[in-house]
Amino acid sequence: MGHAIEAQELRKSYGEVQALDGVSFSVAEGTVFGLLGPNGAGKSTTVKILTTLAHPDGGSAGVAGYDVLAEPARVRESIGVVSQAGGLDREATGRENLRLQGQVFGMGGRDLEARISGLLEQFGLGEAGERLVREYSGGMRRRLDVAQALVHRPRVLFLDEPTTGLDPEVRAEMWEEIGRLAGAGMTVLLTTHYLEEADRLATQLAIVDRGRVVAEGSPDELKRELRGDAIHVELDDERGEEPVRAALGAVAGLGEIVLDDRVLHARAEDGARAVPAILAALDGADLAVASVTVARPSLDDVYLRFTGRTFGAAEAETERTPDQQEAIR
């Protein structure tokens, strides 16, 4: 199986902000590849480079067998792109939006009209094709975004945060659409900051943090690397990390201890057996517990393992100025 996308040591900075710091990964043909990371990790900057919308400061990349710097026109002919903002004309109908997209790529006549009708039906928009896009719901517009990106039959589809802002029901519908594309053999690169989305859709994924790939593999492989159970303890009040670590120092078999606000995260070979000792140690240090959860490893635990902080804490770190956020997305 060949590679539809290859990125090698991509670097990009915007002023003092280092958006990408040596990002490398490859995407096999016919797979869904997820770039998972918090807002500000550099996912959208990576997509901009791969889709020829930005130039890297260093490194190289190829898409569909073409070099993104040496052959940008060939790359653009081979890809479909669904950006976070979308690219629809709200004052045109759904059919008119798709027709314009086809004409941009030199399509026309009966073949184009047949392609448009097929896509409208495929994405559940057959009856809405003659309506103005401004009358569409958010979910309908997102489905039309994807249909528009597929008009010219691209070899690779880029979906940049495709479900951001959608309610849970509509998000689930989009997941089904992406799953169908994957089943048809389309190569898809999906960026997301939703852990469940990456876990459900991605065949392979790269976890991106602060402009670097910190882990890569299938969701199941990455979770299997974390032996034992994840233990999450919510304390009654926020305490410093030092007294918590001191209290737990005598608990055998406990590792990877991280305190995030009032929530203690740790790992143990047998979580259920470790919990009584944890509770006794915290009680002995006058640290009151609100709740305890023991679970098998999740992608959030994988992220915690490789970055030293939870996904939620990483998202909170990205509260920069608007210009900085826009630069590194």
C-alpha cells in the first residue's frame, strides 16, 4: 500500500510563535488518518501546508504523489478540502454551489449535472438542492461542504475540524458520512480536538502537541501501550501537587501521577485493588475525596502519558491572543 500523504520535518513559525516544530507522518492510501490535538497544536497549519495554502519554513511534503512546493497545481487537482470556516456561497443554491466547484475544475455538461445530482442524494440533500444555502441548517451546510469537496473526484480529502460547532446529533450524522467515505476507499486526513471522534473514525492517528508529533499509531495500539488501569480521583477542594504526591508516595504500584486542578490522574496494574490504598493515603493526609473512577486506558490517558498533562489542561493553555490562536491552529 502506497502513501497518499507524506510530511517530513515540517516547520513553520508566525513571528515568535512556533506553529510547527518538525512534524513528520505518513498516510496510507485508502485510510482515515487523524491529526489529534488541542486547539493551537498546529493541526490546521499542517493542513494549510499540505493543501498548498502556506509555505513551510523547513521540511518537505507530498500529496497524491506530488511535491506540495514543486507541483502545487497538481496537488490542488488531486485534493478536496473542507475548511473550518467552509466555502459555500450562502446566496446560491446547493446545486449552484456544486456546479461552480465542478466548473472550477473544468467539468461541465451532463456529466457534471449527473455528478451533482448523485452527490446531493448521497448526502441527503436531494430535496434541498434548489434551495438557497442560507436556508440550510448547520448540519446541512456541513454536508454540502463535504459534497462540494468531492465534486471533482479527488484522491485525497482533507477535513479540518469538520464537526466543530455542531450539536451532538448532527456530529453523529457527520461521523456516519465520514465512515461511508472511508468504506469507499477514500483517503481522508481528519483534524480534530475531539477524542471520541479520533477514536471512532481514525484508522491511524498522530497526536500533535505544541507543534510536534508526540505519538503515532492506531487508537487501539496507543491505548494498549498503557498497561493496567487509569485511576481518576476528584478531590473536594483544590490542593497543591506536593501534599498529594507526598500522601501517595507509600502506595505501591502507583505511577504516572498528575494533578489537574482538583482531579488526580494515576495508573496502576490493578486499579480496583489500588483504590482502597489510595483513599486511605489521601484520608490520612486530610485530603477529602469527592469521587473515584477506574477505567481502561483512553486517548486522554495516552495524551497524558506523552505530554504530562490532560487534554483539557492543554486546551486551556492555548488561550492566547486572537492573532496567535489564528496563526497556530
